[in-house]
Amino acid sequence: MHALDALEAIVDLDTYPIHRLDSSVRSDLVAETRRQMDALGCCRLSDFVRPEAIAQMLAEAKDLHGQAFWAQQTHNPYASPGDPGLPDSHPRNVMQHRMSGFINSDILPATSLLNQIYDSNVMTHFVWDSLGTDKPIYQWADPLGRNPYGVMETDHYFPWHFDGNEFTVSILVQKAEQGGVFEYVPDIRQPNDENYERVQYILEGGRDGVHELDLVPGDLQLFKGRFSMHRVTRIAGPTTRYIALPTYVYDPWRMNRPHHSEQYYGRATDAHHARAAAMVDGLVD
């Protein structure tokens, strides 16, 4: 099957003609996503992925469910060790308990629809245009975290954290009965400025500046995950929450730091350790 035909079977290209660079509909769509990203650090496109494709992705996630890495771990928002030289209330020392799972990217079958979305240059180009950045973005080299499924079951909670990559594209595959709401604080930090005071305020329960986004299956979300602290609220009810997480970066060579990979994906590869010395934006994680 031609790559564009394969993408059309997944994405509603009639409503969202992301492949037509000369289309005024695409131009308007890009302008609106940029507006939302600038204003909110986040954008949602409803019913972006076709229902039949969501059904296939759900079947895939369920089939791989038994191979998910499950974590019940305590860590700070940076998935890094604490710093005994700082106060206990400092964000580097505020440890939160996470209960969640990932179906790592390296176990997805070659025929995975999630792989087809992620490997699509049309999709990467659209994400880049929507972000409004002059710097090119790339598909991520990280073999575990490049496009995993996030998995959350009853009573699971994904506390406040930052991502190791600059931009995340989320596609909700199955919604929890209750909870599982995405909360975020847009652009709370910038390269070389951790803004610890503001981060501490949120960790202590502050709600000023917190946005909520209750996604539904088929929604596409664009998000500045490295700069905007975010969490997923506690799950209630028996229905598992599955979300696809294609991720994009400015530097395709960089990967998660080993401690970050181990915390989130259960292991770090030799490549993670080999590339760990690359400090690209001055942030601690």
C-alpha cells in the first residue's frame, strides 16, 4: 500500500488534509494550532484518527498489554535523584508516587498503525508546521520512548513531571471511566531556566495556571512536554486507559538519560548510556 493511502486509512484526511501543502484548509488548520500552542502550550484536534483505526490500535495495545513495563515508583518531576544539598521542599527533593505502565516502542510490530503514523513524513511535517518553530524537528532516536503506548489501570496515577523530549503528540485510544484527565502548566520552564519557585507552587497544590484537557478516543493532542509540567489524574473504574505517544525532538541523536529511561521504561540500552553525556538545553533531566 502506498504510504499516503496507508495514512488516509488512519487519519481523517478529508477533515484534516495535512498532506495537501497548497490547501487553504491546511493553512487555516496550521494557523489555529499555532495560535493554541502559543496561547496554551497545547492543542487538540478532535476525531483526527478514524474510529476503525482507533479500534485496531486498541486491539494492538490489548494484545501487547502483558508485555507492558509496570512501575510503582517514587520520583521527582525530573525522574532524577534528589539533592541533599537543597531543602526538602525543593522540587528536586519532592518525591511523588507513580503507578502506570508503558508498552515500549521496541516491541511494537512492524505493521503497527502507531508505527505507520510515526514513520509518516507527512505527519512529521504537519507537526513541525503546527509548532511554528524555525528549527526542524525529527523523529526521536530513543528506541524505547519514541512512540510507546501509555497504560493506566484502576487507581493508577501519573504525577507531575516533565518529558525528556521537546514535543509529544498524544492520541487517546481508550478512555478511563473516571479520572485520567490530563492537567498541565504551559511553559513553566525554559532552556537554562528551571523556574523552581513556580514548580514548587504547583507541587504544593497551587492551581493558578493549571489547565485541564479531558481527551476522547481519536483526539490528537500536540504538547510542549519538555517545558510544560503535566500529570494524569488518578484512574477509577475497571476500564484501562491507553494512549499513543509519538514524540519529536530538535536533536534526533539525543535520547532519554539512562535514569529517566529506567524510571519510565524499565531499562536503558547501551545507546542510552553512550549518549548520556550530551547536555543540549541546560535542563537537569
